[in-house]
Amino acid sequence: MAEAAVAEINATYESLAELEREFEDVEVEIIRQQYALTKPLYEKRERLVAKIPNFWPLVLEQAPPDIDQYIQPVDSALLLSSLKSFSVSHFEIESGGKGDPRSISIKMEFGENEHFEDTVVEKKFWYRRSKLGHAGLVSEPVPIKWKAGKDLTQGLLDLTVKVWEHDKKEGQANGVGKDKKKTKSKDWTADQKALREKIDTFGLGGVSFFCWFGYRGDYITAEENAIAVEEDKKMRADKNRDGAPESEGAEEDDEDDDEEDPLALEIFPDGDDLAVALSEDLWPSALKYFTQAQEADAISDIDFEDDDEEVNGGEGEDEEDDDEAPPLKKRKA
């Protein structure tokens, strides 16, 4: 009886796991359909807001905490003065593509500024699955052409790009389907060691928002993803047909005691979280944040006028106090 009960419970857990995957399939299809339906509306919105000066800087000024926490004061000065356009696309399903709708591209267009030469900076995130079963957003570092002495990332981004180019070649050399090369810190290249030293020097809590363009995530190639997706489909089809227990997937190799933390060379560990916040909150809710910015500015104007009236109303009562009072400044909401 006990063995039968345990077997029934295990079968129930397996059924629940499969049901969770079916919910995920539906959610992915919803994203696909939603993008197709809303894309013309976002294009119309883009044409309209292009006529409004400083639309996107005002939106960013009202960004929620899960975005604002990554924007340092020096980043804010650049974004508020030079950002011209911001857009999100699901590039793998553009024009009827059959890719994963969770893959996103975030593009930012800038006007002339003192920090870099680029007018467009675009970062892509691919939703991929590894042969070990892990799935999530991965990306590649995006270089920025900084002007001399104006690098807001203090060299972190440039060095990340160099390390990425090396690691990408090493990963491709190992081939698809084979274990990825696990590089221990004692075997790091000079650039990898220099990057780790910079990360230790600057820390991760106060790095520039522009370090986000250096986010990598797990190294999962398109080829590995395709193999993993097909294997997953086959496994689920076999289970549905035979009622066989679902495989737990490949087990990860035991890591050596001195194996380096996979985030050891990541300059922006929360890069995928920020990408999701930008694409699923700031982008669709831009009009709401713009309205909030206008309302905040209107309240600030009223407060300033009230303060000014109080000052003017007291003229003549105490001229000495008026002379000594500091000039009033408009408060920023």
C-alpha cells in the first residue's frame, strides 16, 4: 500500500510539472499573439510621441524603482539630456518569424552628447534553453564608442567586450553538444584577470547604467538551444504517448572545489531583470509615466508660485529680512 501511495504521489508530481509546462506554452503563445496585435499601435504611438520634445527623458524620469535603482546621477544627466527615442521589439518573430517571442531587442537613440559617438545603441536578448535544462535570457556585450576620458563605465564595458570575444571563440571551439570548457580563475587570461580586478575595485552596487550593455548571461549558442528545444519536444511527446515518466534532463557535471562563480566576470548580474523591466513595464506603460511626469511638473510649478507669492506678499514688512533671505529655487518633483 505504501509503495502504491508513493508511486501515485510521484505520478501526480510529474503530471503537475507537465501541466506547468503547458501553462508556459500558452503564455508564450499569448506573447506571440499580443505582439502581433499591438505592434501597429506601438508604431502609431512612436510617430505621435516623436512630436513631443523630451518625451522619453520624461518617461525615464518617472521610471519605477526596479529600473531607477540602476541609473546613477551621471547616467541620469546623459539620459535626460540626450535620449531621443526608446523602443522594444520581439525580433525573432518579426515578419511572421517562428522564433521565441520572449527574445527581445531594446534600442536607444541619442542626440549629440559629450560621452560617446554612437547615435543608436541596441542590445538583443535571446531566450534560450541549454542542454542541461536551464532557460533564460542571454546576450552579448555591446560596445560603445566612448569619447576620450568620458567612459561612464570606467573601462568595464570595453574590457568585457574583449573578454567576450575571447570566450566566444573558446566556446565555439568546443563544439555543440560537448561540455563547455570550464575555465578556473587560475587559468584566466590577462584580460579576464584585469576585468575581475576592475569589478572588485568598483563593486557592483554603483556601476553605471551603461554597464548593462555588457551583460552576458549563460553562454548558450543558437545551435545548443535548437538541440535542447527539439530534445524537450521529443521527451514530452514520448511521455504523452507512452505515459512514461518525464526525464529530469541531463545532470550537471560535479564542479571542482575551485570552480569559479559563473557571475565572476559579469559586470551587470541583473541585466536580464532590467531588460524585462524595461520591456514589460517602461515600454508598454510609457504614456502613464509621461502623464505622471507632467503632473509632477505641474505640482512643482504650483508650489513654486505659492512660495513666490508668499515672498512678494511680505515685501515692505521687513526689508532687512528680505535682503538676507536666500533666493528661492524651483523644486524638482
